[in-house]
Amino acid sequence: MSYPSLIRLVLTLLGNGIRYRYLRFTGNPSKPHAVSFEITHRCIARCIMCNIWRLSGETDLPMGDWVRLISSPLFSDLRELDVTGGEPFLREDLLELIEGVSHLKDDKLTALKSIAITTNGFLTGRILEYTEKMLNLLGPKGIDLVMACAMDAIGPIHDRIRNYKDGWSKVNNTIQGLMEIRSSNPSLVIGLKTTILPQNVDQLESIARYAEENGLFTIISPCIITENRYRNVDRRNDLAFSKEAIEKMIRFYESDHFQWNFHRNQLLHYLRTGVMTKPCSAGFNYLFIRFNGDVYLCPLIRMKLGNFKETEIEELFFSKEASRFRKGVGKYAECRGCTEPGLERYALPFEGFAYLSLMAKMGRKDFLHFHRHMGLDKYLS
């Protein structure tokens, strides 16, 4: 990045910082830069830290509903679409969503830079087949495909956490297959998503080494207890970390194995004090939508705005209830224990001042490497 470009970045962040504080005061939003679609609650794993698979009584929305939703003018400044579940690849019509997005890129989703899909990696054949087809659809449109594969240990411990026989070998086979596809498709980005639990705190360095050896990004964070997203409050005691486990996590985050510097520092503060402090833009430039169409401004907080099948998404996003929620961001009980790493990607550039402070601490060279590595430039262009 040239010196004039760096100056422009600094000025942009200053402007974003001022604007964010005005929005916090008024409760008004920006247009979303990112949105998460939970396209299914179905899952073939039975993970010990998640009860999404237990949901019943409602069916997944048709994929056409998701395509119509994302064609809304509300998403005209969207930079990233996150597709999650459940297990997204259980949707045999997943390609219908990707094809719909690729068609919308030219006129309605012109700012879109990436689609990220989180998967447990167990459906290897379908994942590899669909990945190649998705790249053929997205590559010509300049949209990156990010595949985040869940890996909680190397070997049998992963299988026990996921309650799935041969789970680790299946996700490993999926990753190796994705790496082969990546060798001829630079728009494919592959990474690991690890949920830290009392059962796998001794596995973190092994997971990080696996990522380093295979050229994968890592998202490694302690499990989150939440009434909304994972519906796992009944596991609070089972998933509680001992003092020894917390010390092991601290040593891991202090090591050279962990790649995400900002998240590292926030987690170290949280593990030492029990309180998370970090900028958040949930509800300002991000929202989360469940498999049945229910709309939330934060996936962790159980405050439903409504359902986009019953009320227009713009009406929900700009409602008085949404405004009240935004004014309280950072003050909810869930905020103080939030170790969710994904929201930081679009919160840091949007909030502005924390990112400027990070730049000052890291220095120009290290900061620009971090900026590119995390793909944060997409939220500033």
C-alpha cells in the first residue's frame, strides 16, 4: 500500500469512527455490509456444545425465498454473505442460492466480495462437487468463496465432540480435496473453525500446526453459551472451563501459533478478567436470519425483530425496536461474554477508532499484513 493510500485509509477510519458514534447516539443503522443466512437447522453431527440439531416442528425455507431476500435494496452495499446452519451442504439446492447471488452481482449486489460457508466437512463428495460448481459461478463475478471447516481436534477427540464416527478423517479428506481445488482456483479460501471446549484445550497447538502446514486460516475461540444461536444454556455447567483450562488457553493465545492478533488480545483480556471489551457493529452493518425467516440483529441475543416472510426486511431493520437494540449494543449481558470472532471483521473498520489504535500499536508493515490477511479491505472500499 502506497503512502497516499495509507493516508486515505487513516482518513476513512477517522470518518467511520465519527459516523459510528453518531449512529450509536441516534440508533440509526448503516446498510448491512454482512449478513448471515442460517439456511437450515438440520445437521448430521450431534455436537456436545450445540443444540441447533434438536430444533423441530419447522421446515427450512425454500431457497428461492433466500434469493428474493438478498435481492432487496437493503443489501445493495453488502460485502460478505455468510451461509451457515446446521450443515449447509444438507441442502441439495444450495447451488440455487449461489447461482441466484451470481446473477444479482451485476446490478443489485455490486459491492459483494465474498461468500463464506461454514461446514462440518462430513459430506466430502457433495462438498467438493458443489465447491467446483460454485467457483465456476462466482469466479467470473469476482466473488471469493471462503470455506470454513469445523475442526475441534486431530483424531478421535474430534469424533467424540461431534458425536460422529470417523468425523476427523472425513473433514481431513474434505480439506485435502479443497486444497487440490484451490491449487487452480485462487478465489477459494480455506480455513478451520475451532470451538474450544474443556475436552480439547490440549489440542489447540496441534490444530494450529495442521493449519500452518496446509495453508489454512484459523478461527479458534472458546465456546459460547447462548439461548439464541446455539440454544445450549442447558450445557453451561458441562462446558465450564477449569482454572487449569483457562491457563492453557492463555498460553496458546500468547504463542506464535495464533494468527489473529486483535482477537488474540481481546481473548487474553477476557480470559484474565472475565469481561469482553471490543467494538461491535451488530445491528448497524450486520444482521442474522434463522432458517425459518426470523430476523435478529445479533445471533447471540434472543431479541427477534420479526420474520421477513411476514414483514418487509427494510421495515424490520429500520424499526423502533431495532433502534432501541442498537443503542444498547455492548451493554447486554451476552456482550460481556461474547467470544464470537466473526463479527470483529466488519466491526473493526466500521467502528474506526479501535482499528486506528491497532494500526498505531502494530506499525505500518505489520498492520498492512494483518489488514490484507484478514480481508478487511473489503469493508473499507
